[in-house]
Amino acid sequence: MTPLTAVVAVVGIFLVLVWLVSRFEGLAFMAPASTRGMRASASAFCVDECRVDGRCPITGKTERDESCPLWRYIEADVPTTSHASPFEHAHV
């Protein structure tokens, strides 16, 4: 067995084991453990994608509103879980 073949075999076995563990433990790849882990993504969404002329379309303000549903969800710090596909029953 050449060194390259051995490295490919070890990496392949590692990837299969990682996939099995994540599948049986219900883990999602690169997913945050709680909603607080989504703070950076939510902030980027609010600042870059959601604003209209620099203002929030819901509140009409330029600053973050504490009553915003998105920020209340982030600050709740509830655990995120991976659920089954909502289309699982549709398999033929």
C-alpha cells in the first residue's frame, strides 16, 4: 500500500465515522448549538440585506429595536435541534 493510498483510506474511514456519529446523534454540520450562535448572521442580515434606505422596514428606525421578533428569538438563547424533513411523508 502506497503512502497516498493509506492517507486516502484513513481520511475516508474518518469521514464515514463522522457521518455515522452525526447521523445517529442528530447533529447538523456546522450548526450552532443555540439561537445565540446565530447573532452574527442575524446582524449581517439586518444590516446588509433587510434595510430599505438604511431603515428597518418593520420599525422604520435606523437602530436595532429591542421588540424586533428576530432579535427576541436570538436573545432567547434556546437550543437548536435538527428535525426530520417535513417532506418525509411524501416519499413514494
